[in-house]
Amino acid sequence: MPTVRVEGMTCRHCVMAVEKALSRVEGVKGVRVDLESGEASFREESPVEMDKIRRAIEEAGYKVG
């Protein structure tokens, strides 16, 4: 299960925004975002380029660390 560090999350709303953004990426399923650790993990239904993950997170207003 790939995991990425997400910087800038401060509340549950942030978690929901990142979950929603990643869930929209084609091939991504089972998104889990943890506020305490600052990490997002997901399953790949099909191969997903990390650039697409980074772009989705950044477009939601956060930074991949």
C-alpha cells in the first residue's frame, strides 16, 4: 500500500479534502489519510504515476513532503 507524506493538514476538513482529491485519481482505491502522522495511503487498482498523486494533493491545497 503506497504511502505519501502530506504537509499542511491541520484538521478533519483537511483530511477529507485530501481523501476526496486522491479518490478522484484514476486507479486509486481505499484512500486513508491520518492527520496525526500526516500520511496518506491508498491501494492501486491499476498502476498510478506518483506525479498524479502529487498533483491531486497539491491541487487540494497541500504539499507532498
